[in-house]
Amino acid sequence: MVFSERTLPKFDTQSVQITKEEGLLLYEDMVLGRLFEDKCAEMYYRGKMFGFVHLYNGQEAVSTGVIKSMRPDRDYVSSTYRDHVHALSAGVPPKEVMAELFGKETGCSKGRGGSMHMFSEPHKLLGGYAFVAEGIPVATGAALQSKYRREVMGDENADQVTACFFGDGASNNGQFFECLNMAALWKLPILYVVENNKWAIGMAHDRATSQPEIFKKASVFNMVGVEVDGMDVLAVRAVAQEAVARARAGEGPTLIEALTYRFRGHSLADPDELRSAEEKELWQARDPITQFSKTLLERNLVTSEELKEIDQKVQQEVNESVTFAEESPEPDPSELHRYIFAED
């Protein structure tokens, strides 16, 4: 083998208590992410969407495990340019995400943002960001205002936690170090979630950083750092639940490094010729959805028929999102300058 692999942290899945309802919720969310992205690839190659489109296939356990451990429509989520599935996990309806990808007025960013700039105030989605590490200061600011409202202004309802997602490449950027330092100093209620999929476009992570184990960087900020198998939704969920509880209790931030893998190229314009076939096969065998469905079946929490029903229901929902996007109106040219300032 010409590629190196870190040893995945061990996690005893059997130790996790999970109800049927919780299991089906996690499964459906991951399947929605996967089938939605597959449909995006189809629509992109059919010329229905333009620009750069970065898909999330393979990383679903990270989005689902973290975001479903938070409170919907109350806690904040900050994303990256690989943001469609974070938006879906945060509760943004698939039709609004697809319409945004089509550049339509009914999209969650009114058709102005496209693939890399999903935003939804009702769902507390702070945005997708095209620049590497760009969302880290925004998320840190969201966490600061929660703490300020609670401790200075006396608003007891201001107990929101923020989850900030970014890739392995962002951990070498200045915003990463500055913001983690501030968050640790001020004990901000935030989860910094590194989705380490081993590759920053075409550069292997371990060739680009002097300390490839990103979670260890937490130690210099006197912050809790955790490494987790990002292909195991129950492992991610357990780590996220603990970090959320700590943040909400005023005990400060956590740096979570989820070891994961993207099954497609960096974007749909990437021929994906730099990664070896052996590496791809190794990670494909760890497919988070396949693994979790086996866990649910082995525990007799669900039947294979129930899982198939969810697959079919989600596929129909994704298909309907395309119909909605195709039938939605284009933004009106007369409103070109709208949504730049907060005039509404």
C-alpha cells in the first residue's frame, strides 16, 4: 500500500443505548444526505446546476451524529463549501436546498448563494463558506453572543450551543488558531468539528501539516480534544452529546476530529485521479450507512423492510425536491441589489 492510515479509535457500539425511534431518525437523516447528493451529481451532469458543487458522500455520520445531538432550530450550525448535507441535518427542507442549487428564488438563500452558500435563519444555519476556515470566526462570534446574552444581559434562554464544521486543511489556517484560543479563554459554548477526510483537494493531509493528529492541537489551548471514528454515527453521536452537554453547562469548547472519507472527488469537476484505488476500496468498505443499518438489524430494532420503506420515502422526497426546483421562478432581475443589506 502506498498510502498511510491512522488507527481508528475503538468504540464499543454495543455500549450505546438507542431506541428504535432514535435509530430510524439517524438512519433516515444519513440516507437523505446520501440520496440527495447522488441526485445533485445527476442534475449537475445534466446541466441543471452550475459552478463548483462539492458532495458529501461518505461523511454522513459526522453531520448526522453531531447535528442530531443538538436542538433543532435553536442551536447554531456553521458549515463549509461542502454544506448541502449539514443544511439537511439542520432541518432545511430538501426542496429549499435543491432550489438553491438550481439558483431559484425559492432556495434557502433566495437563489443568490448556490451550492457553497446555504443559509437559513429559521434553522439557525449560519451559512456555507467558500473560503477555507471562513466559517470559524462566524461560528465563534455566534457562540460569544450566546454567552454574552446569558451572562451579561441575563437572558436565561440564551443557552445555545454552536457546531462549527471545517476540513483538515482549515486546521493550518490562522483563523483556526486565533478562534480556538479565544474560545478557550472565554469558555465559549462551541464544538469545533474537523471533518478529516484525508485530502484537501489534491493534497494529502499528512503531507501538508506538521502534526497530522489535529485533535492534539487542542492541548495548546487547554481545550478538550477528541478523536472519533467519523464513519460510525453512534461514536460521533456519543462524542457530540458529551461535548454539547459540557458547552451548555458553561465548561467551554471541544475540538472533535472525525476521521472520515469522501467517496467522490473534491468537487464534481474533479476527476479524482490522485487517490489510489486501494485507499478508496478500504474506506468504501466502512460506509457509515451500511454499517449502521447492520447495527440496527443485529439489535433487532428494525426490519429490513422498514429500512427499505425509509429508502423509498426519502428517494421520493428527493425526486420531489427536483420537481419543486425546476418549477420555481428565477430571481427577479429588478431585485438584484436585494438581500445585500438587512433592509427587510
